[in-house]
Amino acid sequence: MDGMRNLDISSNGGEFLAIGLMSGTSVDCVDAALAHFTIHEGKFRHQLLEFTSVNYPKEIRAKIFTAFQDGVGSLSMACELNFEIGAVFAKAAQRLINSSGFPRHSIHVIGSHGQTLYHQPPGNKSRKKYTPSTLQLGEASVIALKTGIPVVSDFRTADMAAGGQGAPLIPLADYHLFSHEKKTRIIQNIGGIANCAYLPANGSLDDVIAFDTGPGNMVIDGLVSSYSNGRELYDKRGTRAFKGKINEKLLAILLKDAYFSKSPPKTTGRELFGENYVRNLIELGKKMKLSHDDVIATASQLTIETIMQAYKRFLFPRGIAGEVILGGGGARNRFLVNGMRTHLQPDVKLLTHESLGVNSKAKEAIGFALLGLLCLLGIPGNIPSATGARKAVPLGKIYYP
Amino acid sequence: MDGMRNLDISSNGGEFLAIGLMSGTSVDCVDAALAHFTIHEGKFRHQLLEFTSVNYPKEIRAKIFTAFQDGVGSLSMACELNFEIGAVFAKAAQRLINSSGFPRHSIHVIGSHGQTLYHQPPGNKSRKKYTPSTLQLGEASVIALKTGIPVVSDFRTADMAAGGQGAPLIPLADYHLFSHEKKTRIIQNIGGIANCAYLPANGSLDDVIAFDTGPGNMVIDGLVSSYSNGRELYDKRGTRAFKGKINEKLLAILLKDAYFSKSPPKTTGRELFGENYVRNLIELGKKMKLSHDDVIATASQLTIETIMQAYKRFLFPRGIAGEVILGGGGARNRFLVNGMRTHLQPDVKLLTHESLGVNSKAKEAIGFALLGLLCLLGIPGNIPSATGARKAVPLGKIYYP
């Protein structure tokens, strides 16, 4: 009879190897990161050892998008997808392990986010009666039995069981990777949605404020794609925004959206700033006789101003940040970066993840490696001030192969 | 920072308290058992401390039956049901704990089977291309955060990830509860489906043979219910079968079904012996001008003969059993019990679970309490000879609150 595997923070001299597996809502690929973690003064520090991405097979990606459509995605489909996605995640983990050269038995845990198929947090006033719930698929036992490594999965359910939104979870990684004794930092991600994590100097986890500020690239991408009939998918380096002219009247209309003035914790997504939003914006632009690039410039300015307003409303009253650390695709859009630079006081540094030694592309996968490790150590993984949960609880279920 | 909870077989002097939660395909109620386990010579012995059943709320039961219908049950419905069923299971656990009087912190683990919503094992030749998969709902973190006790759930997925059918799992409990140094035993459950576990004297887990023999009460119940227009739901004590006359010609036709001659491992269910089967049988009875009770007697004889044939074909070649231990509703059907008695050699004892100190109604819940405990101890939970898995693997994912 095998005993239970034991792990605590003093195990292995406080050094841990962990893998994180992540796939986002775009369902392009599974990101896989292998990181080495050590603990200094209660904080986990990491070194990225290996990173890889594995594309989804076309037929599985198509099946996932079918399943996204409520009323179309069936139970049997979800049940099969759980095992099929598990196999794709297992493949990503295996490829990562092989290319890293590290022996399997030296890796303590795999934290696997899985693929979100459904996410309905509490507080949706547009729905009458529903049970807040969330579903990430990618069967952990499939990954664990292929790799021989314990797998932690299902990170969002426990936060929701504790009354939280099940999101955002990455601010915990931001805290461990970026928080500083003397510097107050904002970690600003500009993906489809823009989100920030405020880390006051010498602060604890309880001091972290994190939320979605509003659209990041989602609206800009939608405009560019629609105006170009799909030939361009995003505004490379902000070229089109630079050519256009910000329309203050349109911008004022867009800034009135109730989401922006709502106090955190708050999260948003495709439901609010997706296809419908872009379609309406294109209509507005037409009515106001604006050029395509004017609308793109105005939408880009919306991203900048909503981020800056959020700082002024919700963060700076607690203390100005000394550094804003940009990540995500938006960090490569010069229009957005210049705009933020203009709004920030001159003594606030605008940095990138990379300048602080963090691979921005790998950060989410690193985050789930860390969350997997925390689960194995019995340490809570949610930040109640960020998710709205009643209390900090451990996240994830463990499958020991 | 909290350390990981540790548990091995020498913890707590080798004494453990575990809760099992179970709901079957009839979706009537959640059975909850609290048992005290000790280990003697590698086998877990149990004492049942408390047992209770909690009915499903009507609206959740209705939602589950809607979700059963493929193409009707949607992904969002499954996602919500996971949390709703979790709440029902949590309530059952809380009621059990309260009535037991045992303090929560003295209970090591809750093993929660959950509610099976979908189960498609490998080897279904009637389906062209599919991914073997299984889905049990009842969110573990909901149960764990309500009770403060670690919850193990999702017992069937890992066996399937290892190539098995994900069923049957209860023979492992049969082995620990009933196996004997000197006596070869068959544990015969007659529920809707009849299944047996063969435990050779002084045998190891590898020697266990377990499979579904065929219909138990499912066909008899279906006939009685249909003939009485729903006024009777089952043949109480076998009264109607005793009044009828077995028709040998009809019996011979029924015995020809390919399932009965197929070698184990094998499982069956409502797909084969459900409503369609009963409808066809009623038609045959009409054509052959048999009385209702004749058809019921013949169907009852089918249960008896398929059980006895299975013993002769697949079990007794390995050694005659000294004891057959009956459980399930069929153990109260005198026609079935008498019929088995007639077929067995006079020196084979026919006993009940209760005569050996095991509450037959609570057995499945006790089984999942044990499986939950095994998971926490890192001990495999499947029997490859019973499920068809490539190897023995730990079953279940652990959520530590």
C-alpha cells in the first residue's frame, strides 16, 4: 500500500518544479509552462524553465465552439469533450516535459486550468433566476495518468462555492511575481479585456485590488477586422489609430457605460464588449460620418481612458503607483502605450513584464503552475477582494496518479 | 500558511471515520452513511455508525431527468446542476453528521459518488465513433466548504482514463467487507440490474471477478407496473410470479440474448433491459397467449437462470462458492430466492447481507466512504478484472477545504 504523497513548504528545501496548463477563450492553443519556484519571505519567486504552445486539433476546436452555443452544446458532447480536451492538455504537458529535459519524477505538480465552457458568476441582473456556476473541461486523470504527475484542476468552482465570481485568479500570481517592499505597482494586462492588479508597497494579499477595467483590444480588433473584411485582425503597433482622429463626442458617449463607474470587484467579457458592441459602434461611426481610422482611434482612446479613470477612481486614492507594468498584446500597440504615458504623471514608470524578467505570454500558465502548487501545499488561492468571495479558500481538486 | 493534511494507513492508530454519499439512476434520494473503518491484515473492516437518506427536491429531480435526454440537456443546465446537486449532497452530509453526534473534525473524508448524468464506456459497437467518457455531477467544493471536511469525488473518470468501463466499483467494497480466509463467497446484488462479485477464499484483489449477470428486478418491475397500469410498482415478495407458470419456450428465447454468453468484464443497464425490452416482452406474451403472471414468472425465472448460468460459466470453474450473499430489493422476492436455492447445491449457503452484519441499503454509500478513504491514502480503487482497465489506479479527485 502506497502512502499519501506529502508536500509542505519546507519539502524539498522549499524548491518546487511545477507545470501550468492554460487555454483561453480564443481556444487557439494550450500554453504550457514549467517553472521553478522558491519561497522568500512568504512569497513565491519563479524561474521559467520551459514554455510551449500546442494547437488544438481543428475538429476539437470546432466542437468546443459548438458547445459554447447554449441550447446546441449537449451533455454528451460536454462529457466527451472533457476527455478529448484532457488528451490535448496531456499532449502539451508531455511535449513540455520532453523538451525541458527534466525527469518527470522531479516535477511536483501540474496545475491545469482547462478550457472554460461556461461561466455564469453571481450578480447578473439581466438573468432572472439562475445558479451561479462555472465549468472548465479537460479531465485531470487523463493528464495525470499520461504524465505520472499529480494534477490540480477545477480552480474556479471553490471560489464560486464561497460566493465569489470565480475570477480573476491571476492577480495572486501577480502578487507573488511582482509585489515589492518599497514600490507600489500596477500590473496592467491589455488582452481582449484589460485588467489590472494593484500591489501596494509592502502590502499583503489582502491589500491587492484587481478587476477588469473594460475593453482592451477586443473592440479595436473587432473594428479592424470588420473594416478590413477580415484581412487585418488587429491594429498592428497602433498604426491605424495614429492615422485617425479621436472624436470627443463619440468617446463621451462610450465612456458613459455603467460598467466603468461600477466599483470593484467586477469582471467583464465578450457579453458586454463583443460583437454586438462593435456592430453598434460601427453604426454610430457611420451616423457621425467618421472615417474608419477615426473610430479606431476613438475606441483605442476608450481603452486608455477607462484604464486611467479606473486608476484615479479606485486605485490612486489608496496611493499613487510608482510603476505600471504592461503585458498582453496591447503592450505592443504604440498608440495605447503612448496614450497611457501621456496620462500618467512623469515620475510613474511605464514598464513591460519582460523588463522585470517575466514572460508575458507565459504568465497565465505560470500562474496556474503556482495555483496548482498552492493547492498541493494547502494554501488558499483566491483573493476575496478581487473575486468577491466571502473568504479565502483553497482552489482546485487534486488527482494523484 | 497551512501545511498539507497528511494521512496514511498508520495515521490515527489506523482508525478512520468516513462518510459516503450516493445517488443511483432512479434519482430518488441521496444516501449518506458514516462508517468507522479499521484495517486488519490489509483489509478494511467497517462499522456503520449512521445512515440517512435525503430526498431530491422535485424541481432538481425534474431537471436531472431533462438533462438525461440527449440533445435536450444543455451545457448551461449541466453546469448549474453541478452546483445544485452539490447543495443537495451537502445537505445530506450535514443531516448525517448532525444526527450522528460525531464532531466534524473527527471525520477524515467524504467520498461522494455524485449523480451520473452520462456514462458511455468503451466497446459500444452500436455507436460508430465516440470518446468513452462519464460524467458525475455534485460539486465537491460545495460539499467541502459546507462541512469543512475533505471531499473526494469523480471516482469513475480515472478508471476510464485507464481504459476501463468506469464500473463496477462496488466489488472493491465487497472484497473488504466480505472476503474470507477460508470461504469462497459470491456477493449477489439483485437491484434493477443483477451483479455479482466472486471472492475466492484467501484471495487477493486480483482474484476478484465481478460483473453484471443481466436483469435483476428491472424487467419484472416494468411488467408489473405496465400490467397494473402503474398501481403496483414491483412484485411484492414474488406473489405474482408464484401464481404464474414459467413458459419454457419464452424463457429459451430470452436466454438467447448475446449479453448472457459474453465473457466478463461486462456491464449492462437500462439501454438493454429497459422500457423497450419490457414492451417487446409484453408483445411476445400476448402472441403466445400467456397470462400476465405467466410472463412475470418467466421474467423472474430469467433473472434466476441468468445468475446461475453466469456462476456455472464464469465463476464455478475457478471453484464452487460456499456462500452466496444476497442483497438489493430482489433479496426480498421469495420467488427469486427460492429459485436460486433450488439451483444451488445443498451445501452452498444462501445468506443475506444483514446476516453478515452489513446493511444492504447502506452498502453503496459505505462503498464510496471506503473509496474516498482509499483515495486519501493513495491506494488504487478500481479492480481491473472487473472494470477492464489496463491497470489499478487511484480513483477520485480530492478537494481540501
